[in-house]
Amino acid sequence: MSELKSGQWQWENATAGAIAGFATVAAMHPLDVVRTRFQVNDGRVSNLPTYKNTAHAILTISRLEGLRGLYAGFSPAVLGSTLSWGLYFFFYGRAKQRYSKNGKEKLNTGHHLASSAEAGALVCLCTNPVWLVKTRLQLQTPLHQTRLYSGLYDALTTIMKEEGWSGLYKGIVPSLFLQVSHGAIQFTVYEELRKVIVDFKSKRRKQNPDRANNLLNSADYAILGGSSKIAAMLLTYPFQVIRARLQQRPSGNGIPRYVDSWHVIRETARFEGLRGFYRGITPNLLKNVPASSITFIVYENVLNFLKKARKTN
């Protein structure tokens, strides 16, 4: 019976995470397109337009490319986000359960950190091809010099044909660093802040801290999600820039703009300085802070709904 409950709990986490991921992408995708284009524009490329700021970028894309441009790469973004969040919460829940010995022991900060890092690495290995395709579709503009990908399937088959399996895993090194460090920081901050708020509210209401679901509301989840996201983003953002630049489509002669992560770091530092590693940070903040709040609001509420539904059956 305990094994059945354990399995139900893990799939409830995965389902809640997947729904949360879809809601997040649907709401914030245009800012993701803008961020990606800022990240790769080092001022030395000719197939990307130049934008003054986030608002100018959105208006320019809307005028030149229409709604299709603002939602370029939406299909792989939905697939990748749904898979990523679903798998992340699934792996994260399994890891926490393992470290707590099926709930018999209380988890500490180190356990949350290890659980997040483990989940991040596994998700990265599963989803890198999808994120690669998303990046390339988002970078396609009327100025693009090579044949455009018509969609997710065409991009995958073309990459396989032109670059082989290794092409689907470009940017995997910074992706691993990003996933492991970003997720570890975000979820550790989230869990620790969650404890603080639960303890504070339980003392005021004189309730059992273990009954956290009765103490926290959607506003609390929004604050927790947004705060943890900011902390993780500021520390790990350079990995996103490195990954995006590595995942650009090679030129017409098949030569990639950057060879590896170290090449990106050297060239970015040389021509742009520290500022280059934070290109696109504004649309990234505008996208991810509210997006993270949406994600955790949806995740916690869906999870609570599934748990209540299970208890009534």
C-alpha cells in the first residue's frame, strides 16, 4: 500500500509540474523570443535585426513578422517546458522521497540541494534536443541566410541530416551547468523561504507546521516562486547566453560560429566584456519572474487538487 501511495505521489508531482509548465509558456513566450535574440546578438552578425530595448524588440517583431514571429518556436517551447517541469518535479519528488527514506526523516538544505541538482541533470539530458530546436526557430528572421525550418519535425530531421546526433546536443555542457545550478539554487531558496513563511504563519495561527497546505495561499506561492527565480537567475544567467550562442545554426558552409563553451567565453569577454554575458537579462527577468510565480501557483494548486481527489476516492 505504501508503494502505491508513493507512486501516486510521484505521478501527482509530475502531472502538476507538466500543467504548470504549459501555463507558463503560453503566457510568456513572446518575451522568450526577445530574450533569445538578444542573447546571441553580439553585434557582429548580419542575420539578426538590432533592437534598442525589450519594448522596441516586441514592436519590431510584431511589425515585421507578425504574431508568428512573436510565437516562433512555440511548439518545442510547449513540449520542452511541459516535459521539463513534469520530469523535474517527478525526479525532484523521487529524490526527496529517497533522501527522506519515504518520509521517515526530515529533509535539510543539503537534501534539497542534492535533489534539485539530480533532477536538473536528468531533465537536461532528456530535453536538450527540444530546446536546441526552440532556439533555432526563435532565431529565424526575414534576414536569415539559409533555408528556414518549417517547424519542429523539419528542424529535427534537418539537424540530424546536416549535423548528426551530436548536433542535437550542442550546448549540452552549459545546459548541464545551468540546469543543475539554476534548479538547485531556485528550489533550495524556494524550500527554505517556504519553511520560514510556514513557521511564521503556524506560530501566528498556532497550527501544526506540517499542515503547510492549509497555511499557504496563491499569493504566498507567487512570492516564493518569484523570489527563488530571481536568486537563481542572477547567478546562472551567463550559462544561458553561452548555451544560446552555441546552439545557433551553422552558416551556409556548415561552419559553426562558436566551437565550444570556452570559445564563447573567450570571444564574448574579448568583444563585449561582462555585459555580454548578461545580454537579454531584462526580457528574461520580465518573462521568468512572473512565469515562475505562475508555475508554482499552478503546481501547488494542481497538486493540492490531485491529493484531495485521491483522498475522496
